[in-house]
Amino acid sequence: MVLKSPTPVLVEGLLTGSSRLRRRAISLTRFKRRLRDMVLRETRDVLRGEPPAASPLRPVGTDAPSDDRVNQVVELCLQVGDALLSNGEAAADAISAMTRLAGGLGLTTVEIDITFTSITMTCRRGRTVASVTAMRIVHYRSTDLSRLAAITHIIDDVARGELGVEAADQALIDAVNAPHQYPRWVATAGWGGLSAALALLLGGGPVTWLTAFVISAGIDRIGRVLSRRDLPPFFLQMVGGFMATVSTLGLLALGAPPSVVEPSLVIAASITVLLSGLSVVNAVQDAISGQPVTAAGRGVEVALLSAGLLAGVVIGLKIGVAFQLSLDPAGPLTADLTQFGVSTLAAAIAAGAYALAGYAPPRSLAAAGLAGGVGWAAYGALALIAQLGPVVATGLAAVVIGCASELIGRHTRVDRHVIVLAGIVPLLPGLATYRGFYELASAQQVEVGLVTLTLALAIGLALAAGVTLGQFIAQPRRAPGTA
């Protein structure tokens, strides 16, 4: 009897299966080791007891920094904190950036407190040398994502030891005083493109996209003129909401069929553009990260700006009723499998347009669009497959955006603030907000309007909490005992 040798295919299959089993065994061994280390670490913590209630200040040492050195570093840190807060950075992130900057310049014993409109910084120099304390008031607030990215890069360069105090100070002056990345009309086109993409996302047709583009671009230009005259933000929001409503009513008065213009979608898209400037995410981040005073200040600002938007929309609707021009609010937005690809593309365009309107660096536009598309795709999948409600689906989609912002920001030079702000724009509750405003304007639907606005608020809070959780999950773990 002759024994046949195994075929090469059989031998290759056996070797492949053996290597696959070996990899699985290695992975299982690593998992067991990590689980064992975690259990042992937790056991040691339980046996050791609780840490002290208050940790003592770190010693400064014998070589305390001089007054000139401390004043230079503290003033630079205050300027950085002012620039970050002025451009919409959360208080906790601003404190972390200032602490990194001070540590990179040799001041490791600093304490920083931010109360939304002021920054206080103290440098302690031991028991024998007086501490240095300085304060700075935050006056101006705007959004320039390229400026945020430039400041972040300066802090990273200082932390790596590539810049000293004088060089960092000059780089900061250049970054703050640098002109915007694009001309002002490009930003206006970005706001218009954002509104048009949102109208497409809501299911509107080509006429609706064009109408939303023109109205939002006009709101931006008029708001720019009024801002130069120092009109308070409350009235700017009121003017924006009023213009969005009255402009759409004007189209109806000219005889445009509602089925073509789809006025409710135009107003909802314009309202979403106005909502994108609210600092709901930063307010929730500050509250979660232990900055209650700053969170309360941001919360009051959000409530005030929302009230201005409500007043403008309601006044516009009342004028429409006086001229017998009634608008039927569109139904709640639902994920549709047949339009899934179009909606995802519209969300990506909306996020990229927001980044463009916020003067994000050119290399950030693609990443911003990717974040918006991925966030909306996650929302659609959760709503369609898992049958989750809008609040839960939005919150989980925001977790994906938060993770993406940390991962992209860690491996590229794209600022994570750009990813977060642009990624959540397609998920903002613009349509629910408009429905609530419309119902409040009707005397017979006040209770229903309050419920709808509560739903919109819940979606906004879910967005903020989800982004914060996603960033926490994706951020690199620090070794125990490190600052």
C-alpha cells in the first residue's frame, strides 16, 4: 500500500490554521495578564486605604523662579487663556492648555481659575518667596478655528521644548493678529452652504436649498453690519430668527407654492445655522469637568440667545398670521433607508461648510466633513436598526464624534475642536426647535410647544454629554500618580 503525501494546499491550510490558533492563544494570554494586573491593582488599592482628602502642594525647591520670569510666563499664559476662551474653548480645556504651557516654561506650581469672563492665575514659589497672582478679563468672543489650531500648536511646541518665552510670545501675537484664512465673503458662502446642506438633509428640493442659502447668507451679512455697531448678541439672534421667518413668508406672499419652497424646512435650516453658534457643548463640558461657575455663565448665555431666537421667530410668525400667511411645521425628522446615502452626504457637506464658515485651516475641511458624515451615519444606523429614540441615538452618535475627534487630533495636526463643532452640526435639533417655536406662537398649542422644546433641549444635552464621554473614552490613559 502506497501512502500519498499531503497536497501543498492541505499543508498550507494546516499551517494557516495553526498560526491562527497561535495568535488566538497569544491574545487570550495577554487578556488574562491584563485582567490579573487590574484585579491585583484594585486589590492593593482596597488594602492600602483611601488617599488623603487633600493633596499637599508640591514643593518648589530652593531655586525659586525670579519675579521677571514668573511675570513673563504668567502674562503669556493669561493671553493664551484669553485667546482660547474668546474663540469658544471650554474652561477645562483652557485650564489644561495654560497648565501645560506654564509647565513647559518651568512653572509647575500654578493654580488657575476661570469664571467665564475672567481668568485668575497664581504661581506659588514656596514659603519664603511671595506668590504671584494676576487676572485677565475676557471681553471679545468669536469663532476662528484656524486661530484655535495655531494656539494649540504653539502650546505643543512649548511643551516639547522647541520654543522659549520670547519666541512663544511672538508666535502668539502673530497668531492672534493674523488675518482670517479666507476672505469674509467665503465665510458668508460657508454659512449659506451650511443652510443649503441642512435643507437637503431635512428632505428639501433644489428650490429649498437655494432659498436657504440666500436667506442664511443675508442673515450673516446683516448680522456682520449690526455687530460692528456693537448690537448685543440677544438682538442679533432676534434679528436672525425674524429674518429667516419673514423672508420665507415673503416668498409665500409672492405666490411660491409651499410644496416647492417647503418653507418650514427653510426656516428650520436657518435656525440650525443660528443654533450652531450656541455654546451648549462647552456649557455641559464645563459642568461635567467641575467648572460650575463657568457652566452657569455659559448656560445663561445659551438661554438668553435662545430666547432672542424664539422672540424673532414668533414675531415673524405673528406677522404672517396678520397677513393670513400660515406655515405648517414639518414633521419630525426620521432616518430613511432609501435616502440614507444622500442624507449622509448632506451631513458631510454641512459639517465641511461649518468648518469653512469658522475659518478652519484648509487641511481640516475634509476631516470635518468626515466627522459630520460618520456622526450622521451612526445616528441613522441607530435609529433604523436599533430603533432607538432621537435623544439616545443622538447621544450615541455624539460619542462616536467625540472618539473621532480625539483619535484624529492625536494622529494628525487637525485641532479636535474643529472636529467636534463641525461634526455635531448635522445633529443639532433645528427642526424640533422650529416646531416648538411654531407651537408656542399658537395659543392652542402652548403645552405641546413646551414639550417639543424640551425634546430639543434634551437632544442638545445628549449631544454635549456624548461628545464629552467620547473624548474621555478615546483619550490616552495616564499612569497612576501622574498629573
